[in-house]
Amino acid sequence: MRSRDQIKTGRNLPLATLVGLLLFGLVLLSTFLANWLFLPLLTLFVALAISELVDVFNKKAHMVPKWILIALAFPLFTAAYFGELTHLVTVFGISILTLIVAALKIGVDDFVNRFSRSLLVLTYLPFMAAFVLLMLNQEDGALRVLAFILLTVASDTGAYFSGIIFGKHPMSPKVSPSKTWEGFVGGLFLQMIFGALIFHFFFAQSIWLGLTAAAIMTVTAVIGDLFESAIKRDAGIKDMSGVLPGHGGVLDRLDSLIPNALVAWIVFSWLLP
């Protein structure tokens, strides 16, 4: 059995749980009781995440334009909330052109690095996050958004506790030494339970469809987690910021949710009528 020192997580678990429940309550309120609140709520969270990521990038003097990227998030979200996929893609294309102009105005020194990092931020955060709003626009949109969040949280929670208790074999020691294959299996197991229950009770669909969705979203949740871990390891930091007590930064909380927003929209569109 592991000693106490071996299972320390470096987090204040009760505080992290309380903050997580408060955030989840805000999401429930804004999706089921006041749908219009979800747009500014998502905009706020993603703007904070953009600020965190740009600050990390700019430590290496690549001059990513923070305020332009934050400003571009709102038209992307508006297009997704009031329109359809074609509107979102159109605004995304215009946003890329805007970033090109912004990068050219700064100058040609380090142009490729500066523009590439700006495009990464635009794609990874506001563009992918906008797919939550596309889900919300559907007839059972509030349930789809809730399902996407519950599935992702189940994956994170299962991986967290099974990794602490059983974790021995690192999944990617160079990127995230604490992430183990035992944690992955625990996250997959819990998310598949949630997937079966959610598809049966929320959508009156076969549990096998729920298991399929859960398996796919477990993989993308891990990819999102490892992606953010790679950025932090490259920057030499533990957390993106300290804005969320017990969690670190906003992006530390959204790392699995962001890629799963896109994947959940695709998977739900495929599996649900």
C-alpha cells in the first residue's frame, strides 16, 4: 500500500470541490433557467483562459496580441449562438485574416512564431469552445451541454482518484509524469458508466451509444489534458494562474472540456437523432 506522502496531490481537495460545484451551479443556471446567460458566462471564462495562455506565450517574447484574441472570441460565440456551423466557420476565417493583419502590423521579426501562436490560441480556445453554443442551439441543447460536461468531469474524476490509488505506469512521463495508464482506465470506466446512464435517461437511447460516446470522449479529454501539460512544462510552470482556488488557472479547469466541446458536438450529432 502507498504511504501518505505518495498519494499527496498538491491540491486542496475540499476547496477545489467547492469551487467546482459553484462553477457547475453557474452552468446549470445559465443553461436551464436563463439560457441567454450562457453566452456572457462562456465569453468570460474563455477570455480569462486566453489571457492566461497568451501571458505564458509572451514570456518568451513572441508578442501574441492578447486583446485582439479576446475581442475575436465574442463574434465567434455570437455566430455560434445565433447561427449555425457555416456562420461560425465564416467568422473563424475572418478572424484568421484579422490575426494576419495584426501580426504584419507588429513587423516581420519572428512573424511565423508570433502568428502561429496567435492562430493556436484562436483555434484551441474560442473556436473549439464555440461548439458548446452550437450544441446549446439544438432542440435538446441544454441536456446535450449537461451531458458533455458530466461525461468530461466523470473522466477527469475517475482518472484522478484511480491514478492516486492505483497509478504505477506513467502514460507520458516526459509530458505529465503524474498521469498514469491506471488513471486512464479509471477515467474510462467511470465515464462509460455515466455515458450509459446519460444516454438512457437523458435521451432514451441505447446504452451502447452512451458507451461509444464515453470511450471517444475519454481519449479526447486525455489529449486535452496532455496538450495543456505540454505547454506548462515547456514554460516551466505548474499552473496557468491562481485565479480559481484549488484548481489553478481557468485553463487548468477547461483543458479537457475545450477539445471535448468539439468532439461532443460531432459525436452527439452522429449518435443522437
